[in-house]
Amino acid sequence: MITIPYVAALATYFSYGLLFVFGHIRDLFRKITDCFSSNNLQGYAPICLGNEDFYQRRLYQRIRDCFERPIASAPDAWFDLVERFSNDSNKTLKRTTRIRRCLNLGSYSYLGFAAPDEYCTPRVIDSWNKYSPSTCSSRVDGGTTVLHKELEKHVANFLGKQDAIVFGMGYVSNSAILPVLIGKGGLIISDSLNHCSLVNGARGSGATIRVFQHNTPSHLEEVLREQISEGQPRTHRPWKKIIVIVEGIYSMEGDLCKLPEIVAICKKYKAYIYLDEAHSIGAIGKTGRGVCELLGVDPADLDIMMGTFTKSFGSCGGYIAGSKELIQYLKYTCPAHLYATSMSPPAAEQIISAIKVILGEDGTSRGAQKIARVRENSNFFRSELQKMGFEVLGDNDSPVMPIMLYNPAKIPAFSRECLKQNVAVVVVSFPATPLLLARARICLSASHTKEELLKALEVISQVGDLLGIKYFGAEPKKHQQEEKMMKLE
Amino acid sequence: MANLYVKAAPPVDLNRNTEWFTYPGVWTTYILILFFAWLLVLSIFGCSPGMAWTIVNLAHFAVTYHFFHWKKGTPFADDQGIYNALTWWEQIDNGKQLTRNRKFLTVVPVVLYLIASHTTDYQHPMLFLNTLAAIVLVIAKFPNMHKVRIFGINADK
């Protein structure tokens, strides 16, 4: 449930209406001027069908300089941002040689492994020299090295499952696995805010897809009951298989899945459950084991656990963990295993070293310190932002905190104003989020120190005052209240 | 007024082109835009209030007919073109007929027609144009007209 100030909603609709009207007027003029100029493209089909690039051309391009900014260093707590300029209102963006040292509030490196690490990096360089950067073949041909086998064992142990399989790309771990697990005659029930990779995988599988309201176990139960009683469409035979797909942390909302209730419902109705822990693995839970540890769910209750190594482990790729039979089946059916190039060996070594650091097997307590620090940072930052009056989404302990902006004009304003003060933030708008609910998403990491967080808070507060996004009204400062009480006495 | 908050549950509508219409505040914005458009027309043309309402009614007819019943598909490419044969009116509420949003959108042209014809004292030619606008808009919104293309106008190739 998001609380929207009514005036902000009205202003947002009006702004989008205005932007659409201007876009259509410009398109009209473009059509008129194009009538006069001839082109020699007879017989060629158009690249875009109908008006499907309208949003891209008329709305996204106006604020294109806030997205896809190139960086010139590793994405640690601070990074070097390359400055760009445009002479034709963002149609082309040219890079300059100037760089800007900015505070990084947008990277997903929750445990700070994106920067060179004293334990991981020497080992990665060793494996680079020993195993070369790429295996140049698929897992079944010549691409399985000892590192891959060791990595799968480590991942399975870390999660408490019987076995695991790893892939070179996180997105493909979803979109190539779902078609293999379920097909026509099956039912997929997915959360309404699931990631694009899950949606693509579900569409590619050919199963019937139903959606339940985000994080609402009661609605999931309603949908399950309705679908089980109706059976397959048209024939009304019972479903061959039902899979419920949820995510650990939803990256646009920052809120945790209500896993205990959903697992209970799935057990009751005998549906399989597929948990995508892309953002939550390594970042939450007492020892970093993800949302199961945080919410006290037994990993044995989850049938398929999926995750990616891109966020907390500072590498690339994804994994699926489950029972031995499941992984064996995936190894001989999944196209990502049979045909795609296997994970790069240094990347696999980075993950193995990162897991060892997190579990403390490197001999230090740096892993536990990192996990504690990211949790403290997230809770501190979130509570401070809420005290200042911003509307921040997400649950406690989640390192992802979106700040609501709503109005389309505030999206580039927030991004550019923060950049002027050397704080780099990520802003998200339609169509990744619903039309009304544009937001700025802050991702904290264990490598942020308290001073950096305070500086970021100061900058965000100033920009927030300038833009008027403190929708909830700041709480009065405590010492002012005490002074007033002292004066009365 | 500044402290009025509304709660919005994220809707289950997957079509990003139409799900913005399910959030609170849309109806109010629509009515306010019509009202301010009337004020704008009055100040630019300096005509009588009735003429201004007629102009707003006809402009509303042109704009809503074009965007609701003529343009098909969605303005972005993310949904891979599954709605390319449907106009916006056919897409809202996932094609379900006679929902609250559809009833509201059907009532607005009728109310505008009543206001415009009343304030012009039912004189021709404004009455004829207003009636034409109201009839076309209301017929286009009938449940029986769902996915109907008369004489193949605006059908897919």
C-alpha cells in the first residue's frame, strides 16, 4: 500500500498529460515536415510498429542524461563518473575527458565486493592466470572446471540445499529454467511485481500465467482456490503442476516477501514454490543466507531457490539450488547449461572467495562485520530519511530504499541536482514502475562509512527541500522540543 | 489540502498503458482539466460561455476519440505488441465491460453535452455539432462495440 498525497497525484497526472500533448504535437509537425522530404526507403518495413517508440522518443529522450552514465573506475563507495554533454537535446550524448568523483548510492554491491578486496582479488588473479578468462565452451563440452564444481558445492552448502547448478548469466537463470520446469497444462502464479526475467521465462514456458496482488498471501490463496477448482482452461482437467513464483526482496519497492505465510499456503494447496533471491542473498539474514534466514523459513520447504551473484558477491551469473533430482534433471535439459558458455573461471573464483569471507572461513570476521554494517547502514539511513519527511518504501533491514518522487519533472531534477553535489543516485520511472509512482532508488553497501551516509543525507535533504518531495512533513527536532519545555518551566 | 493522503494498493493490471487509470485522482484530474480548458478558451477567444463550452466539447470529442478509440497498441515496446490490435478503450480493465471506470468515461461526454447545449440555449448549429459529438462518443463506448471495426475502418492490415 503506498500513500500518495492527493495534490501530488493530481499534479503528476497533469504533468504527464502535458508531456503527452507536447509529444503528439511534435510528432504531428514531424509528420508534416516528413511529407515534403522524400526518402528512398521503398519496400523496407518500418523498424517500429505503430507508435511503440513514442515513449522512448518524446519522454525518455528528454531525460536520457540521467540514465546509463558511464563510470571510469570500480563501483566502490566512491567512483569516477564521466561527464557528458549534448548539443541536440539528448539525441546524442558526447563524453568528455572530465571525470567527477561521486558518492555511489546506486550500485547493488551490498557487501562491498565490487571493489578490490584483500582476500578475493589475489585469488581471482591467480585463477585468471591458471584457468584463463573464458572456458570458450559450454558446460557439457569442455567448460566445467574444478572451480565450477567447487562453486556448486559451496552454493549448495551456503543455502542448506542438496545441490546447486550455476549459470554464466543471472537473467538467463530465470528465463531458461522456467520453460524447462513447466509447460503447457501447468499453471504459474506469480507476484504482480516480479522481475522481467521471470515474466519472460513464464511466457516462454507456455504454461497458463495468473498474477496475484503484490505480497498479499490472502489474494494468493484466493487465486489458487479459484484456479484449482476451475482446472485447465477449456478442458477443466486438473493442472499438471502449479508453481508460485515470488522474490526475496523486490528491487523497486525494497520490501521483503511474506515468505512464511506464502510457504504455508503453498504447502496447503500442494503447489511448488520458486524463490528468486537476486537481491536478498548475501545481504540480509544474520549470516547472509538471505530471506529464509531472516524470516525463519526452513530452506527444505522451498522447492527451487534461485539467486544471482551480481549483487552481494561482486561477480556475475546466477544459480539454482534444489534437490539432487531437480539439479540432475536441469543438467540434462536446461539450454543454458547445454549450449551457453560456462561461467568465466575468475568470476567463479570471486564467488567462492566471497562466500568464504562471508562465512568467516578466511580466518577473519570481516564477513560478519560486513553483514552487520550493511544492516546498520540501511536501518540508520532509512530512519533518518523518514525523520526528514521523505516517503521511503521498503521494510527494515532491506538495503534497497526507494524515495518516492511522483512528478515526472522531479525525476531529472533530483538526479541532476544530486549530481551537482557529487552524489550519484539512480532514478526510476515508467515503464519500470507504474506511471504515477516514479522514484529514486538508493542502494546502500557495507563499504559506506557513517560520514559518507551523513553527507549523503545532507545532500538529499537539501535537494528534497528544493524539489518539495518531503511529502510526509519532517518531525520536529527533539532538542527544540526540550528547549521549549525548559522555557515553560 | 496539503495533508490529504490517499492509499493506493498496487493494481493487478499488467498492461502498463492502462493501469495508471486505476489509481485515485484520475477522475478529478479529468474534470479539472475540462474546467480549466473552458476557462482558457474563455480568456483566449473572449466568446460567450456557451460558445466556450461548445468549443471544449468539440475539442474533447476530437481528443478522446483519437486517443481512446483510434490509436491502437501501447506507446512503448516492452509488452512485445500483444495489445497492437486493441484501442485504449478496449484495453482498460483488461477488456472487462461496464466497470466503474468505463461508466464514468461514458457519462462525461453526456454531461458535457448537456452543459454545452444548455448554455447555448439549444441553438443551431452548435446543437447539431454537440449532439453529433455526444452520439459518436457514447456509441463508441457501448459494450457491443468491443473490437468492432465498422466497414473495416481502423482494422489491422
